[in-house]
Amino acid sequence: MDIDLDKLTLRELQQESTRALLTQDGTSVGISKYNKKAHHNSQLWYKAVLQDYIDKYGGLPKEVGPAKDIVLFSEKLGC
């Protein structure tokens, strides 16, 4: 699936990368690879997380894979 991550809003990048990270190794070792890909740039960091997820599962976390059933607290509040 070809997903243009540049078309996602900042909030969508944050929410989708959060879902993806909740299904991965959340230790400093597990997330350090993203720090190397996007040094001091949070939007590139979110996109790197999402690209790894998309490569593994074939779509955005809210749509496919183990993250599709995750409901974020902010969504429960309507944010």
C-alpha cells in the first residue's frame, strides 16, 4: 500500500505513531533507530515510526495490524 505520510496532519502523525509504538519495543534500544533517522525533528521521527509499521503490516496503524484496535485516551475525550 502506498501511503503519502506528508498528507497527514501533525496530529494524525502523532496519533498514528503512538498506536504503532504501543505495539513495538518501547525501550530506549527499541526506539533509538528512529532517533538516528530523524535527529531533532519530531515530524520526521513520527514518519519513520509509521513507515516501519506500514512496511511490516501494509497500512496505517488505525487500519491494519495489532494497533488497529487501540483507542487512544485523547480519542475517548474527543480531542
